[in-house]
Amino acid sequence: MDKIKEFLNRAARHYYNGNPIISDEQFDQLADSIGYNLVGSKQHENTEKHFRRMYSLQKHYEDESAKNPLDGFVNVSMTPKIDGAAISILYVDGKLARVLTRGDGIEGRIVTDKFLATKLIPHTISLGDIVQITGEIAAPKTVENSRNYAAGALNLLDPEEFKTRAVVFFAYGIYPNPTASFDDDMKTLRRAGFSTVQDRNIAEIYPTDGVVFRLNNNEDFEAQGYTSKHPNGAYARKERSECVETTLLGVEWQVGKSGKVTPVALLEPVQVGDAVVSRATLNNPTFIEALDLRIGDRVAIRRAGLIIPQIVHKVGG
């Protein structure tokens, strides 16, 4: 378990720095197997605490028989789950005071200089003395590896270079709530100059990885409370890519153009969607150890983004 936890900690750090080493589904599978419940990657340098904690969302996959987390509620908002990099923005006396990456949800890395150097978000607002706005930095689908591109922009040292990045900020939360409902909160943010997750056609232009359902009434939302990881008044519905079982026959080491050596799984050929798959990525040696993979094991594979085959988990054992 220690090896898996160590690997998940490293995978989380890479994810929040815009350089994921495994897919979301692989991360979830491993995390569920050991009860791993850290919110995210804690940074160690140049950090401060969020004014209000940033929670993650509980995931509800469409192929699961689990009860809908908001079953019985009628007034529920629905917005696309933007696949970008989350940040919190703090305004004090109406002026932009601080911007933090999400980090571990409790504290994040300071990236204020990048936003003071751009007009990506308003520098002044009139919504209260101390206001925290949360949302997602995203890049268009037309940008290759758009999520990594957006998260990587936050890691740039030079604000001038950040200004050249094709990224947009979409707000999805504000604290304290200025109105009684999520819908009206988003309208308030739009009037203040922000783009929000309720903007039209957003999912057609920017990458998404699910749909977010949230109790629209803010009082009802808060009344549901929070776990150590997420609010009970919202969840993300995601589609799970279809997995197919096959046998791991061997491992081959592949050298990329950059000189990086990557393990590749040799598989008993199997039909996945419209293609026959006989090879799949194994990410890195630590991933092999974390899954405790052995030659001859039965494994579940899928085509990530319907393109690159990858092993999701070991079957049984």
C-alpha cells in the first residue's frame, strides 16, 4: 500500500502541475483500491492558504448502479465540467489581491503576478470587502494537450510569456454568495466581467470531462455539508471508457524521440472498439509496481481518448 500511496502522491503532483503521468480513470482506480483520499497535490514553495478551502467533486460514473447523490432534489443546476486547471482569486476592498493554484485544496502556489500582467480577469470588482472567486483556467480544444497547456501556463516564471498563452478563465464559484442561488451567482459574476461555466457553447470550444450537478439553492447546498474531500450538495457525472480484458504477455522498453524510455505492454490481441489492440502504454516502472503487474496477469485495457491503448487495472488478484 505504501508504494501505491507514494505513486499516487507523485501522480497528483504531476497532474496539478499540468504533466499527468496516468489517466484520471487509472488514478481513481488505484485511489479507490487503497482508500486514498488526499484532495490534491500540496505545493511546498511560495504558497499561501486559500481564503476558503477548495474542495474536489465526488464522481458518479454513468455505468455504476450507485444512487444518484442528489436523488430527490428538484432544483439542480447542470454545467459542463471544464477540463483545465483550478485556481482561487481573492479580492480585498474590491481589488485583485491574490491568485492561487488549487494545490491540495487548503493551500496553493501564488501566481498573482501572471494575472496582474494580463486582462484575463477583472482587476477590480464591487462584490464585497473580501471575496474569493474560484474557477478553471482552460485552453481551447484546438490546442494540443489543452489541459496540460493550461496548467503549464500557470507554471511559467515569466508573466510576459504567460500573456502569450491562449487561455481563458471560467468562474464556477464565489464566496460569500452574493445571491440566494448558484444561477444568480453566475449572473452576478458575468455582470462583474467574468466568463462562467454557464456561458453558451462553452463545451463546444473548450475540453470537458463530465457534467457537474449542483443544488441551485445556496442554502440547500450548504445544508448538505461537506466530507473531508467534497461537498455533498454537488457531484460530477462522468462517462467511463469501456474496458476490455486481455492477458499481459510481456513488456518491451521503447525509446522516444526525446530519449525517454517507456515500458510498453505486449498483450494478447483483443478487439477494443473498432481496433485490434496488442500493445498498451504502462506509463513508467513505478506504475507497474503500483499495480503489481506480472507476466500472465489478466488486465483491463481501454483506448484513452479512443486513440492510445492503456492498461487501467489488473483483473482480480
